[in-house]
Amino acid sequence: MAIQSSEAIVLNRIPLGDTSLLVTVYARTLGKVKLVARGARRPKSRMASSLQPFCVITVSFNRRENRELQNLSKVEAGPFFRHIGEDLTKVGYASAVCELVNRLVLGEEPGEQLFGLIIRTLDAIDRLSAEACEVLFWRFQLEFADVYGTGPEFTSCVGCGRYPEEASVRFSPSLGGILCRDCQGQADQDGETMQLSLGTTRLLSRVRGMPLDHLPRLKAVRTSRQEIQRAIRAFYLYQMDDGRELKSLKFLESIETDGKENRR
Ligand SMILES: [Zn+2]
């Protein structure tokens, strides 16, 4: 056994037994780890208050090889993104970041790069306006896929490598990129591709390349927003074995619908 200590962010927590918690974290040095926090739900436990979503914590545990669950021995609270909890939209998008990582990362891995990306994204959600969250989440999803070398291609055709100049192209979630007019026919036999206007593909390149703090200034017309939403969503649904939607995105849809009804 070796004592491991790492900065981490809580991805998920569920009750375990009568008094404990099963906490899934993404740790800077270890990637995804499942920790049992014994007694964390007892009234006097100090662990529970640190093991909250969107808190950066330092976890220590005796790491046992080939065990799915590790026993958490110590947790220290670190910075807390306090503005996220003040706005339901921010909570929804921050939860979507954590849920997506939890769904797609299978276990331990060198975590430095993704940990940095998660923290930068939560920090931007915390500091910037709720209206900026949607574009911040697009950016997170593109960079998340880039970390694993599977980032979707929106500038050149994945069939022939040409830079399309036609007014619209097709995006294939399974091929992970756009297809020019010439390559569409043979690649889309099962009808899985979707339309992206050339303007939308250019917007996506800007989402990828801009400094995070400039993203709120990006203007997207409604059709581009819808095309981007649909394409990134389909891309990730294809990546997830069970093809289940993120619960956080359903939550965000429900608050958006409530908002519209209240404005009527
Ligand atoms: Zn092509």
C-alpha cells in the first residue's frame, strides 16, 4: 500500500450504506478515482462539507492496486467556486462538465491536462455571466475530445482533406468530422450525418481558438447555435457506449422551458 495524495474535483457523490458516501473524483495526478468516505454522513463528520460538487479538494488514501474502490483517509478543502451555486444555469453547465468526465473517463490515467481543463472551465463558469455558459460548454467539449486526440474536425473534409467552400457541409458523428459535397454520398449510407453551414464551421473554429474570457463576446445566430448544439451532442452520444443523454442537459432544457413559460 502506498499513501497517495492529490488535488481533485468531485464528479459525483452517492450515499453508501447508512452513514458513508461513495465519492468519484477526478484527481490531478491519478485521473478518475472512486473513494469510500466512511462515516461522512454522520452529523458530526467534517468530511461531508468538503466533499461537495465544484470544490477543489486534496484527497489522501492508501492506494490498493487493482481495487475499484479506495478508502479515503483524509480530505482538505481548497478553493470553492462560490458563484456557481447562485445560478441554476451555472449549476447545470458545471454539472454537465463533471457528468461528461465521469461518463467518459473509465479509470486512473495521467490526469494533469484534463484536470487543468476542468478547473479552467469551472472557474470561467463561476466568473463569467450565465449567458456565457453555453459557449463555454461547447469549448470544454471540444477541448475534452482534443485531450484524447479524438477532437472533431470542422475545417477540412475527413474524406478527402479538402477545405470545403460550399455553403454547407455534412457533419458525421461517427467519422468525427465534416464531409464535403463529393464525399457525402458514400459516407452517409445510414443517414447519420447532419447539416452544418460554412458559417457554423467557422464559428466552431473560433470557439476552439479564442481565449476563454473572450468567448462571451462571440455572436452566434440561432441556426448556428442549434447546429452546434446538435453536432456536439451527437458526437458525444456516439462516444458513449450506452448512448444515454446527460442528465444535466435534460435539467438545463427543463429550466429553459420553465423560463419561457414564465415569460409568457
Ligand atoms: Zn471530401
